[in-house]
Amino acid sequence: MTHRVLIVDDQREVSRLLRSALETIEQGLDVTEAPSGEEAMLEASRSKIDLLIADYRLPGITGLELMKKIRARHPQAGVIIITGVTDPRARDEITKAGANAFFIKPVPMSEFLSAVESTLGMARTIVEAPSQAVVEEKRKTLADLLVELRQSLEARAVLMLDDRGQVLAEAGDLPDPANRIALIASLMGLHSASQKVSSLIGRAEHHLHLFDSDGLDAVFLPVGASQDVLVLGNGLADLVRLPATLAKLDSSHREALGLLQKAEEMEPAPEEPAAPAGIPAFMEAPTIPAEFDDLFRKVTAPHEDANAFWDSVTENGTSFSQPDKLTYEQAAQLGLAPKDSEK
């Protein structure tokens, strides 16, 4: 049985790489490439599509929009999304859209081919060797933790903030993005007040703030001394549901503390400034060139009065030997010498 596979990516080198990988599966795959969503739809109109492999971002249409259109024509079609976007919200959107699998570029080929065989219901021929991607998957990040917490609580949004109001990680969207800054600023005031109360009563390890509203409920709880988690969702403050909610929050709270501690341990120590190899030139004792000595002496020498100069010339005679100087007689002829009445 032949399975028709359509690869849609505007980067030709990515399409060729995926096609070359698919050709290693010797189980009857008919692979076609398309650089855009429009051309992909044209291919889908010509014959059945068993598997769509599409980039999350395409010119003119997204991979998720293309998935909906392809499945409208071929409901049985499997879908694998590949993306260079690492935003947790994009990953959450792909999962919710119903894709069979998704991979972040660069695509790990053994896992990709295994997902292709699984999606098409083919005999498994690819043995997934342990790889760095598998190791990284086991290393849960804060973003992964928030996504899991949001899903388990069926919340609208989960955010982790530090004590300066910076968002460290988030899953989902706030109901009113226009109030995002005002909300975070108010939460920082609440964080500061909570820390003061905690210190006054003996450093309480567990405390949280619960807001019950007609719309979304909110839970705000510290994670350590410098981070907080905000959860927004329907029914979080419901008394029947509250014990289970608090149990999940406590579990995530402890896991978040562990992740934050690991992140701090992995941060490189700040580099010490290198010690100077010697005394910088500008700090050494100044050495003044010899020609500057004469210049300084001339500048600092007392200036002789012009009339006193000419009096000296008159008394000592005109014995000038410099050709570029005027004699007294020459100066008198030019009217530059002082008159007798001025002496």
C-alpha cells in the first residue's frame, strides 16, 4: 500500500532534507513537496493526502490553517508540524489543534521517522537511539511545568514572575492584555507585602492569595523568596474543587523550586576582571622630550616691556646680528622707535 505524503515548507533545503529522510523508509511512500499553502491545496485537490508535514509558519497561511483545510478534504490525513518557534504558546497551540506530532527545528530524524511510521500505521522500522533531544525532553523546563499545570487545572493562563515583575515563563493568555502591566505591578505590591508579613510571623513556608470573582478566579502564590506563580481560570476558588487545586499547586510549587535551583547552579560564575600585566603607560612617570624644556622655559620666562627693550638697545648700541631683526636706526626710520620725549 502506497502512502501519499505532502511536505510543505518555504525553505527548500528543509523540504529536501525531510524528503531524503523519508526515502530511507522502504514501505511505499509517495512524497511530494510544496513551497506554500496555496500550492499544497492544489496538490490536495488532485489526489488523497495520507500525511501532511507542514511548517508552522508559511507565507500567506499558517501550518495549522493548512491542516484544517487539508483535513476538510481528507479527514483521515495525519499531520506533523515542524517549527523553529520555541515560544511555549506556539507549542500549546499546535497541541490543541490536534496535530499528531510536532518537532522543533533542527528536526531529530530518528524521532521524526518514527512519528511518520506511527501516524501512518506502518510497521515500525526505526529504532530511536538515545539522543540529546531525549535527554532534553527529560529535563523539564519552567515553561513545560506551567503548561502541565495549566492543563491539569484547566486554567486560562499560568504565569511565573520574579520580584521585579519580569515574566520568566507563561502558558496561555491573559483575558485582557491591555491590563497586563497594571496587573503585574499590583501583584508585585502584593508580593512585597506578603514577604513582609511572612517575615513578621516567622518566615511562613506556604501562603497564597485566592481571588473569587464572577469571571475568572485567580490564585497567586510565592515560589521561594523571589518568584511567584499566578493562575487564572474558572472555578479555581470553588470550595469543592479547592483541595485538589491546592494539592496540584503544592506539587508544582516544589517542582518549580527544584528547577529554579538547578538553573542557578548551571549559571556560569561571573568572570573576575583580569589583573593588569604591568603599569599602564598613562600611569608611568612622565618623560618630557628635551625640545619641550626650551618651550616651557620661554613660556614661563618674564616678558620684557617694549619701552625697556628699546631703552636697552639705545644704551648698548645697535649691535644686532640677527638678519630678521630691525636695528634701532631702521626702526626710527620706520617711525617705530620711541621719541626722545617718551624716554
